[in-house]
Amino acid sequence: MPTRVHPLLGAFAALVFLFLLAPLVIIVGASLSDTTYLTFPPQGLSLRWFANIFQIEAFRRTAITSLQVAFLGTALSLLIGVPAAYALNRYRVELPRWLSTLFVLPILVPEIVFGFSLLKSITIGSGLPVFPSLILGHALLVLPYSVRVVGASLASFDFSIEEAAMSLGCPPLRTFLTVVLPNIQAGVIAAFILAFITSINDVSVSVFLTGPGISTLPIQILAHMEQFFDPTIASVSVLLMLVTVGVMAIIEATLGLTFLTK
Amino acid sequence: MTASLTIENLSAHYGTTQVLKDLSLSVAAGELVSLLGSSGCGKTTTLRIVAGFLQPTSGKVRLGDRNLTTLPAHARDIGLVFQNYALFPHLTVLDNVAFGLKQRGVAKPDRIKRAMAMLERVGLAPFADRLPVALSGGQKQRVALARALVIEPPLLMFDEPLSNLDAKLRIDMRVEIRQLQRANGTTSLYVTHDQEEAFSISDRVAIMNAGRILQLDTPEVLYRKPANAFVARFVGFENLIRMKVIGRDGATVIAEAAGGTRLHLSQDAFGSIKDDFVLATRADGLVVRRDGEGIPATLGTRTYLGRAYQYKCQAAAGEITANGPLFDPPEAGAQAVLTPVSEQCCILDPED
């Protein structure tokens, strides 16, 4: 039997969906416009602004940089974050409380401050080249996601199975790889996706760390918009949206979306 | 294969709190010894030190002629059964059981054969391909047992293995554990807070309190002859009456309790106790009578137990619980005497 919904509640829900979806509709509409300026509703239908993206070399180059930075930065953050989350949960009683707060700092500190301090410490402080500083900066930026999301799946992890494995003759490192890791797999994948998306979308850290010749896609979009206020921006946005939807579809098909929320 | 376990002068601390105080214990080859006590008595700490999950402050753990004290947990070769089963959720029942064999480098066909044989023994062969999540609590604990036994460890340890099961299953499982342990002749250390469980399953039981073993004996001896007041209370001696020896008459000791009550007791039970002592009895060990020698008391609340009436009595020595006759029972409020039945009384040192 279908549940009865109060008409006001139905209307409210519809408004929420409208509010969520309207900007996306507008972007998609604007990207299809045949005009040389951003407008909605689109005037005339055309795919030329999509074609234009691929003619602009900077978009292609920065997109590749963005993917590389997001992939390597996220991988680095997991390399630090998974062991950190493990230690924080395994030794919850022994370790001081503030230690877990330390790993959330990058989200608590205002982004602009965080970005600036990275510029001071990484680029200027250590004199690291632009590309590795970007990776390091992004790794720090997304570290909270690695630690928190992996930590959440470790919170419900029963550490006595680790002891069971050791009692059966499994050394500690092998225990971590063959017993702990397979049981927090979903958390690690979820952390990877969240961190990856955060990194791909980041502006405030990248704006400080990008340098001559090396930029990320969001920074390039901003730069492009300052010069040309044309529908290319909308087209790039639509492509980014499609990539996100594609990732989600792959997750849904392989693991089911529910593990991202559980 | 199986070996004796020797624990020598074990001390352990959590921060500044000492949780084990110079504890020594030995378990003979093939024997099952339980550590029994309420939470915080140190029984689980002892087990975790033997397993290698905790380091003692001082003391030694030996298994046969191996000194385990400084060995890491994975090199100790001890089968462990946990309270919460601790099965690997991502492995099938068969792979769970075969896990220890895999660590020992047993070839795949052989380890599957041996794991299957062990699953047969615990009656779970049809469940070999399932994941642990699809099993009931009792089945999970059987898998855990099979997993610990299949590596043929010289020592098996159980940490409250039945606490998460319901009452009926607990009784079935403890019989099953006992049978498997006997059949394999595996030396076992069993930790529990449940007296009935410890008594029913063990060759000997160590009753622990505050990081010490207060008495280590067979269940029969513990039940009938507790060595001190703590153990007496623990095994259900309701009455601990302080008394003093005031004279002797051949094999009879004349003793006095508060209020000047005198009792004639047999010298045999006294051992080395000369002066002050505690007379410990269960409610069954005191007979409520209308007159005769005994402790004068006023009968209080009467409850019907089926096999007897039980009274809460007020005596000069304090509150005493005693059982009265089923036929013509005295009413609450009546004056009576409580006569100790000597076979059911223990004479204990008041200092212990």
C-alpha cells in the first residue's frame, strides 16, 4: 500500500528538488547556447562551445594536471591517512584526544588561510617545484577525508579479529594487509572518491600553489572566465558533471552507492 | 604435542594500577584450568599476557620447555577462542578454519582437507562455503573452536567463550568444548565469571580476586572446603560468623560467638587455627530448631524454596540465613536456635 503524503509536504519536497536541480539545468542550457556570451535560456542550439574546449590547449593541459594531482595527492593522503586512522582507532584509549582533531585541521582552518600557509611553507619554505608542491598541498587538503572516512569504518571494526589472526600465526604487518584491510575496503574506496572529488574541485589551495606553466582545471576556468565570458565555462562544467555522474554510475554498478553513505 | 603451562610470579600494571600481583599458576599437560572471578580480578589480563597481547611488568610464562615471555603473539602457537567469536568476516567458514594452517605453510589441498575434517567434527561441514554473517551465535563459536583446534596447538585458551550465547546453548556448548578438549588432550586455560560454567567444565578452578589467585582446587573441594572467607562467599556460603576458641575437651573445641553463644565443634576442621576463627556455612548447614544447642536467633522473613523453608534470622552475631523443616515450620518472629551441621561447616582463618 502506498504511503499517503500530505500535499504541503509534497510541494515542499518538489521545491527542494527544484532548488537542487535548477542550477544544473541552467548550466546545461547555457552550455548549449549559440551566443558568444553566457545566457539562459539558450538562444539557438549549438555544440560549438563543447568543441571549443578541445581547441583550447590550456584546458586539456590543466585537466590532465588536475587528474594527476588529484590521483597522486589522494593516494598520498591515503598512504598517511589509513595508518593514522588505524592507530587512532586501535589505540583510542592510550592516545590523547586532541590527536584525532589534529587530522581535521585542514577543514577547520579557513581554506584561504590554509592555502596561504601552504604557499609559505611548501613553495617558499622548502623551495619545492610547483608540481610536487601541488601534490603535497592537495594530499594535506584531503587528509581529513582519508582519516575520517577510513576511521569511521575502523570504528565498527572488531580489533579482536586481528588478535585472532596473530594467535593463528599471522605476523602483524601481514595481519594488517590480509585481515584489517579487506574489512575496511569500502571505507578506503569511499575516502578515495571523496578526497579525489575534493581535490579535483579545489580552488583555494591550488590558487596559491599553481605557478608558471602549471595550473589546475578550476584555476584555468577562473582565468578563462576573466578573459572571455563565453559559454565554454558552462560546457566545461557540464563535462565535469558528466565525469562525476560517470564515476557514480561505475560505483553504483560495482559496489552500490549505499556504501558511500553508510 | 600438548604441553604444560607454567606462569611464574606474574605482575602487571595498567598505568600505576597493579592488576596482577605476583601470580603463579601451572596447568598440567592435558588439564583444563579455569580462571574464575568477577570483572577486574585480572583473569583476562592473565590470559592476554599468556597470549602475548600484553607485556607483564615482571614474571615468566612457559609452555612446555619454551619460554614464551618475550615471544610475539604470532610466534606462540596458542589456540584462542574469543567471547565475540572474532571470525574473519570476509572469509568463508572453511577459509576461517584453514587460516592458521595457511600461516603455517600447509599446502592448499591438505589444509582444505584438514579444515573440512575439523568442520565435520563440530558438525558444520554443510556450512563450509558460507560467510560468518550467515551463522547463528552457537555456529560461530563452533567455527571459532574448529579454527583454534585445527592448528593442533599445545595450549588452548578460552576468553568467556559462552557469554554471548543463550542459557540452553551455553550448557550444550560447554559439554561440547569439554568433549573436544578431552578427546584432543589439549592443555587449556579457560576464563569465565560464571561459577557454574567453570565448575562444570574444569579439572581445576582458580578463584581470583584483585590480581591474585585465592584458591586453586578441584570444583568439589572449592564447593565444599573453601580456603578463605572470600572464596566461601564466592561459592555461596551465606553465613560467616566470627567466633573465638575458649576451651578444648579432647577432640572437641568449645567456641564462643558474639552474645556469649557457645558451640561444641570437632577439632578435625580446625587445622592450625588456635584462637579467632570464622564459622562459614551455607543456609543448608544451619538447622532451625525450637531448642537444643545452637545459636539463639529471632526468625525473620520466611521464604519457601521447595526443598526447605529459608529464614533470615537475627542473632547477636548479626543476620544469619538458615533453612528450616518443611513439616511444621516455625513462624516468622519465633525464637529458635540454629544448629550447625558439622560436615557442612568450614572453619576459616579470619585474617584471610
